[in-house]
Amino acid sequence: MELLDLLATPWPLLVLALLVFGFAPRLILRLLVLAFPRGDPRRDEVLGELDAVPYKDRPLFVAEQFEVALIEGFGGRIRWLWTRKVTEGWSLTDGVKMNRRNPGKFYVPTDDEKDDVEPGDIVKLGFKTRSGWGERMWVRVTKRTRRGYVGLLHNSPVAIPDLWHEKPIRFKREHIIDIDIPAEVDDDPTHGSRAE
């Protein structure tokens, strides 16, 4: 009898029911889980939970997950951006400007030395936070680009929370404040500086 009732239902209503209870909840849920950062286990958990929910209850389940994604997912991302950009954000210092302000005390490599930097070299960059804290750290160059360089942070920062060992760093020639020769580099990147 249920099959006959289903066949007697006008086809647009049947298509709408399939969308609302079948296809749409999974699609909407896949979009909602993007609110959580990559690697967050809730992405897979929520999608897995949908399979355990009966079809008739799926729209309500998705509506509940919308609230979670809005508060915990997007809210968490906004708090992270606020913390990172406003209170703990960092930028690279311009070594050329620092040298111009104090040429006798702040050495920077020559333009020719900077032009010779290739993947595998280690360069020192200055990092500063909005609060005024600064650190000078080594970066192993991995690639040259048209606009500058890409490298991996070779140190572990002391007080800049958004930086960590092996973090990819994009920088330009003017950010380089020292250069290491790869053959002279051992486990301690402070040895073998060309600046010495």
C-alpha cells in the first residue's frame, strides 16, 4: 500500500521530498563542516553522524549542526584571526631600512650577495609583532620566485605564537639581514655566517 501511495504522489512533490530528506542535508552539511579548520575531527564526525540519523530527522539534524558550525566553527575562526592579526600578528622587518637608519651598527649583505641566494642557503630574517617584540631567525631557502623567496623557518621562536619550526615563510630580498653558507652549516644555524 505504501508503494501505491508513493506512486500516486505528484512527481514534483516526490522530487522535493528526495531533495529535502535525501540529497540536500548531506550537501548542506558538507558546506557547514567547512566552518571548522582543516584537520578538525568534527568535520568527519558530523558527516558520519548523518548516516545514523533517520531520513525524516535529517533536516532537523542539519539545522542543529548549523548552530554548532556558526558558533564553534566560524566563531572560532574569527577569534583566531582577531588574536593572530590584532594582538599576536607578525611581519618581517625591512633590513635595508634598518641599515639606512643605523649603517654603522646594523650590517646587511650586499645586493650581489642577496642575488646569489639559492635554494639550500640559509638566510636570517627579522620578525616583529604588533606589540613590539622582535626575533631574528634563520630560514632555509626552498624556492626562488619572481617576487622573492620561499623558505622554511629553521629556528623555534621564543615568543611569536603564530610561527613554528619548518613553517613556510615568503620573503623578499630586502628582508634578508644575513646569509649562511650551506657547507658551513651544522645543527646550529648560528655558525658559519657570511656576515662574520
